[in-house]
Amino acid sequence: MIIIKFISLTAILLFSSYIGIIISNKYKNRVEDLKEIKRGLNIFETKIKYTYEPVPEIFKEISGNLKENIANIFINASRNMHKNTAKDAWDYAIEVSNTSMNKEDKEVIKGLGKLLGKTDLDGQVSQIELTDIFIDTQIEKAEKEYTKNEKLYKTLRSCFWTCISYSAYIKT
């Protein structure tokens, strides 16, 4: 009987730790995704200033330099720009992306699409810079949430394990 309780408690510990790690990683991945999208926009700004290539081609090139989930935003936008406006393609690519970004992050990034392909070079560069500033704010918020929630979920794992262990000890 004691062996069954020990195995059950160990399984509960492992399961609760696993869930805590998954939830904590969601916050960590959000920070990484935002930093990666910022990197992509910095590449986009440089390319648009100096190469004069069409936006779909630039997006295709950018996708080769980024991590897969963020690269998919740029590649999907590039593919859809042939059928839709640049704004619609960009918005769609962000919506269907499989990232850890929250709704507020996505809305900030969608802001880039407002002038994408509609204005001259300076207008697009200033829109990229503005989006970049907003992303910096979102990165700060995400890092604070990550720090706070990482501690929270680690503490919850410990508390949960302690409560289960204590209740199992009392019942024996």
C-alpha cells in the first residue's frame, strides 16, 4: 500500500511540475517570439532602405533568417501578397501564426500593415520604426510577466506537492 502511495505521489509531482513548466515556457516563448519579430522588422527596415526589392521578395528572404514560427508569418504574408493587399496579407499571416504572442502583441504587429506598400519609402520606414517602439514596450511587459509568472508557477508546484504529500502522510 505504501508503494502505491509513493508511486501516486511521484506521479502527481511529475505531472504538476510538467504543467508548471509548460505554462512557464509559454511566457518565455512569448518574449522570444517578440524579440524574433523585432529582429525580422529590423531586417525588413534595412532591406527596404537599401535594396528597393518588392515587399514579398523581402519577406521571403527574411523568413530564411528567422526561427520557424516567426518565419512563417513572413512567408505566409509573402505568399498572400500576390492575391491580397499587403495589409490583408500581413494581418492574415499574423492571425494564422502559431506563436506564443497574445492578442495585444498581435494587434501591435498588425499596425505595420496599415501603411505597408501604400506609402513611399520614408513612410514605410517610419511605420516600421513606430512598430519597433511598440514591440519594445510589449517585450518589456512580456519580460515582467515572465519573471512574475515563472516564480508563481514554481511556487505553485512546490505548494501543490507539499499539500499532496502532507495529506497523504496524514491519511497513513
